Amino acid sequence: MSFHARFFSVIVIVFLLMFTPAYAAEESLTSPDIQETTAAEGTEKLKEEQKIPALTGPVILEINVQGNVEVVTEHIMSIITSKVGEPVDEEKLRKDAEAIFELGFFVATDYRVTDKADGVSVVFLVQENPVVSKINFEGNTVYSNEELEEMIFTKPGMIFNRTFFRNDLQRIKEKYQSDGYVMANVADVRIEGTEINVVIVEPKISQIIIQGNKITKTHIVRRYLKIKEGELFNANKLRLSLSRLQGVGFFSDVNVNFEPDEDPNDVIVVLTVEEGRTGKLGFNIAYGTQSGFGGGLSYENSNIGGRGMKLSVGFDLGDREEYWASYEQPYMGGKVTAWKIGAYKRAWSDLYYYANDEKQFEYDRDKTGAFFGFGRKFKEDSLYNWYLLFDWHEVQNDPDNPPAKYNKSNWGNVDIEGNSPPLPGKETLLEDLGDGTYYSATASVRRLNIDEYLPYSKGDVQTINVQYGQADVEGVDYSFFKYWLEARFYFPLEKFFRDFFETSFGQSSDRPVIFAARIIAGSSSGDVPYEQMYTVGGDTTLRGYDDDRYHGEDMLLGNFELRLPVDKNFSLVGFYDIGRAWRKEGENSSFGDDMGSSPGFGVRINTPLGNLRLDYATGDEGRFHFGFGELF
């Protein structure tokens, strides 16, 4: 063979060696008998092929439970994951024993594996907790043992369960917290035989430290605190105390901190106050359809001498002109007497005199007087208090261009018969609008059942009043008694509005929808002068009617309001007023006849000057009333 032939043969062999493997691989990848795989899948498959086969244990032939008496076997078996017919797995058996223990009924749990001919037998061993014979509570003073027993699920006669009892203790803790005892806790739980002993710690306030006050006396600060040294710590009382301190107007800021005491179960409360300006200059403006616009200035200092004394002076101008000055100690307690002394002068213009339910003429009234009052709670934490008020005043009435028959020079001689319109129970107009001097003493007993822990009014207030008075009107002596009851009610309706209307009307937890009601009923005996009669009508009683529209010795008044918050500073009010006063003699009406009624609506706007009130009411005619604060 020639050189060229041999060289060609070598080239062919090399060519075959180079390309034959690639061709074979390509053929195998495209073969329909072999599924395509990714590189990752191939790698995983290789790993699986390289694994050493796992050795399986003997088969479980049976599973039993031993040691349970009170707890039924089916309940235990329901949480066991190991199954008959499966290979035994020690790790799985251990976890099953732990799961049985977590049921809470057992002191200890374990398992035992016994070899059999064709496998193994598994027995779970349990030791039950005792059956509870009695639950003892120690250290509790807020709630009795019976009350605590009612809160928990565990009862005598039941097997003790750690999980259930842990939840029982949580319920007790939540009850303490909801009532303000946030520092109370369960210190220890001991199982002694069949009895469960629960030790509760209720921390006390060992000391209250007040700091930061430079003007206000410390004992004045303390009188507004609901918390006391030696009492159990209560967060609700502390919160109310802080609100009261903020509300009295002495301080611009109040903070609280806690320090540990030598006894770890006691706490030291540190109150830090920052005093603010207690003197305030106020401006007010008011409007009524009858009285027109009015307004004035006032000065008030709520902490004279750092002793909580309050000074108030001011004036209002307009058709309801008024000047006043008062000095008082407003705080009332079981051992602290509240008192107030003051003087006033009022000049009211364009009042209407009504006879036989008809407007006869207008008149002006000047009133000058002075008063002194004092009162106390029956005891420190009582809902009841009493108050005595003594008042003296003089009144001068000046008719504005009355008809000739009402001329003041003829008051003593006007015959009520003939052409003269009859006056209610009087022979002369002099007995109604004569000038006079009046004295009265009023005793009041009040029940104040308002929830102090809430930022809004919730609850009720009732006041019983008895007044004895005397008067000298144009030389005629009067002596009389008056009796009246006033009741106010405030009902939050947030649940009703949320469930029925599926809306909150902008309300929040501290500004719910409120239904408010005030009812006043009064009567009298003796000879009551016109000036001292009950009056109904105007922006403080029966909106939509003239001021003092109704006069009489008997009266009934009802005010009903639905207060709907829209946002933080704005509310809507729908209201309905109904009532009147009656003369006992001389009118063809009796108690309950011809009631005046006045539906209407209003808005409330929270301003830096106070809660602005604007109402529109229908009655005798549509009327606007503008002022500050709620009606009641």
C-alpha cells in the first residue's frame, strides 16, 4: 500500500473516532423510547441512585394506652399519629407521647415497645392528674372565692387539666385588668393532693408623691385624687384622678410614674404637675329671636391663693343685661364643705305679660340680689349630696306703654270685669307686676350617678328641691312652699345605631351617639307671688317660645335630645321640648292641659371658647337660639 493510501486510512479512522460518540449521544437524546430530562432532574436522579436503601423497622401490630382512668382512651388515641401496620418509628412515638402530655390531663407520659413474632406492640403509659376536690384562693380581696370560682371552667369533681387551668388563670387576670387592677397577678399555683391552691397578689399603693406644685397646696391636689395610700392600685381610678386634675384648671400638664417599694408587691405613685395660668378672661356672645344679640366679658380665677378658691366676675350686655360676682370653694366631699357667695344685677327688656294665654303687653324687669349656699356629700364615696341656698333679691317691673287699663297708676283700681280682660286669679295687676322684696331658702338633695371614668356623659342625675319663701310686694305679704323634682338621663346608643343602621355616624369610643333627657315637675302651696312662680319658655326650658311664656304655681317640662357626633369637633342634635306652667286658680286650664311643644334641630361646634350651640325650634313660631354649652 502506498504512502498516500495509508495516510488516507488513518484520516478516516481519526474522523470516525471523533464524530461517532457525538452522533450516538444525539441519537439517544432524540429517541422516542427515552423521556427528556433537565440537568437538575438528572442530577437529582443520580443522587437517588447513589443513596443507600433505608432500613425499615418491624411493623406495629397494636397500639394501646395504659394508666388512664378518667380520660377516655378514644380521646387519647385521636391525637396519636403512629398507626397499626406502619413500621415502628421511635421519633414518631416520642412526639406522640409529648402530644398526649400536652392534653394537660397527665402528670407524665411515656411509651413502651414490646417485640412480637411478626412485629411489635406499642403501649403509651400515662399518669393522670388528680381529680379536683377543692380550689382555694389566697390573697384575693377584690373578688370573693365564690366570684373567682364562677369565672373559671375547672370545678371540683373534674380531673385537673393544666391547659384548661392556664386559661382559667388568664380569665381571672383579664377580669382584674378590666376592672382596673392591672398590676394584680397570680403569683403561684400549688397542687397539694387533690386540692388546688392559687395565690393572688393585689399590689397596694404604699405612697403617693406629688411634685412640681409651687402655688397649689399639696392637700388641695390630693383632694382631687381618687387613689389613696394604702388602697389597691387601680388604673381606672388613676386615670380618673389625672382627668380631674387636668379638668380643675390648675395645671397645664400632669404626668405619672411608678417606683418600686421595699415590698415588691407594693408600688409608689409619683405625680408630677406643671402649673398653668388659673386666671382667664372670657368673651361670650348669644342670640335669641326674642332677646336679640347679646354678649359680654368675664374674668375667672379658679385657684386663688393656691387653695382652690374660685373668683368669678363679669357682665352681659343686650336685652338680657346682667352683672355678677361670686366667690366659692367648689370642691364637695364627705368632710369638705362646698360653699358659694355672690351678688347679681339683671335688667331684662321686652318681656311679655300673658293673661288668659294671650300676650297683653311688654315690660322691663330689674332684679338685684345676693345669695349664699353650702353643701356636702353624705360620705366621701356617696352618690348623694345636700345643698342649702339662701337668696335675697328686689324686683322692679316697668310696663312698656301698656293700654290705659294697665296704667300703673290704676293698678290698684282696675276691675277685672266688664271690658277689662280678666287676670288669672288676681283682682289687680298690681299683684303680678308690683315691685317687691323676696327672701327664700332652698334645700336640695341630689343623686349623681354619672360614670366618672368616661369622657362623655353616661348615667343619671336626680335632684329633689324644697323651697320656703316670703315676699313683700307693694305692701302685701306672701308666704309659700315650692317643691320640684329634676331628673336627667344620658344613654349611649352606639350599639343600637351600629346594629340597626349599620353605620357609626362618625362616632368613636369616646364620642358615641347619646340620647339625653331632662324632666322637671313642680308644684307649690301657699300664696306664691308672680315673681316666684315657675316659668316655662325660652332657650333654657321650652325652645320655640317667648322667655317666661308660661307662669304658674305648677309646672311640667320635658327636654329630649338625640346627639349625633359627625366628627371630632362637630355634632348634630335633634330635639323635642314639651311643657308649660299653670295657675292654680283663675284660668280655664288644669295641670296637663294645652302643653306647649317645640321640635327642632341644632348643631354643636367645639371651639377654643367652648362648645358652641345653635338651635332652631318651632313652637309659637320658629326661633333661633345661640349660645355656649349643652342645654342640660
